[in-house]
Amino acid sequence: MTTQLGLPDTIQACLFDLDGVVTRTAVVHAAAWKEMFDAFLRARDGDSFRPFSDDDYDQYVDGRPRADGVRSFLASRDIELPEGTPEDPPDAETVHGLGNRKNELLLERIRTDGVEAYEGTLRYLDAVRARGLRTAIVSSSANTRDVLRSIHAEDLFDVRIDGVVAAERGLPGKPRPDTFLAAARDLGVEPSRAAVFEDALAGMDAGRSGHFGYVVGVDRVGQTDALYAHGADIVVKDLDELGGQE
């Protein structure tokens, strides 16, 4: 049986990804990844380089912690780089250096263009909380708190598990379920009584392997079939479709 929120009536908490679910920053992340990787590949291979593609973003980067995304994509091209350290400068040709360069480009884009929230998600969050369900934001981004503050949404979440918290606790990122499991634990609910809201295939994998009670795929880019294939119970284009409106 589903509730007015479009969720099973056993659900007590909702765990939301940030980029692409709450905010329109997924496209900004994708653009920053492409700019960074294309520059790296062009310098390495010359003008004959094979550009970073939308499929590369979906398969190897989207939803993963920054360094994991670098490792995953480089492995797909049979490229090996030194690991480096998280303190590497953005011009270092290391895994962490490339990741830091991507983050620098992302922050430049955010400063220039700002951050926009999905209004349907904000309305749905209000409805969820009005009905007594607890909420968490679960993101691999180390910039989560600043992004939420920029859209005045920090108080819509009882718990935050982001890139900063994951590093402090030693939690592996998506597609592993550990960050979502930590959010459920911090909220005091069993995974079977929590719903996951994700737009990334890695997030779908995390929801499925964590045995959560319901996994909602949010299709912003036309990948409905892939979201179902990776474990979604339902796929919507906007959370307004689930209900929750008075």
C-alpha cells in the first residue's frame, strides 16, 4: 500500500542525493568533469584524443566520490597515474590532483552561475516532513553544506552524510551503500524502512545493495531504463509525480 507521498506505508525516512535530485548541479558537475578530463587527455594524446563523453560520465563518474570517479574513468582508458594525496595542487598529474582540478572548475561555475533548486523536490521535502518522516541528504560532494545553504535548504534535513563526513568516518562512496546506511543509522531507522532518492546509476546500485525499503530513480537526462536496470522501484522525472501536494 502506498501513501499520499507515493511511498510504501512502511517508510519512515527519506534519504536524498543532492546533485540532480535536490539541485540542478548534476549538469554543472558533468561539465566540470568534461572540461578537466578533455584538457588532460588532449595534453596526453594530442588533438587525436578521444573526448570524455556523456556515457563516460554516467558509467564511471556520476554519483561517486571525486577520487573514485577519477580512478574509474582512467581505468576505462587504461591510464595509470600516481595516487597522490588529497592536498595535491590542481595542476598535479595524480588522481587527487585531477580531482582537485575538477572541483576548482566546479566551484568557478557555481560562483559564476549560482545554484538552482528543483522546486518539485523542495515541495516534496516539505510534504515529507509535514507527515512526520525524517530526512537526510546523502552526497559524495564535499561542498554539500555550502550548496544547501545557498538555496536555504539546510534545515530541511535532519542528517547530512556528505564527502566531508564520509572521509571523517572512513565510509566508501557509492555504488557501495555505506553512506546511505550511515544516514539511516543516524536517523534511527532500519534500511528496510527508508527510501532512497537518486538520479545516478551508482546511487541506484547503492540503494539496491543496501536493501532499502524503496528506491526512487529521478530521471533528469532520459535514462529511465538504465535506472530501472540498476535497481529503481519507480522512476519519475520530478518528485511532484509522487504526490504529497495538498
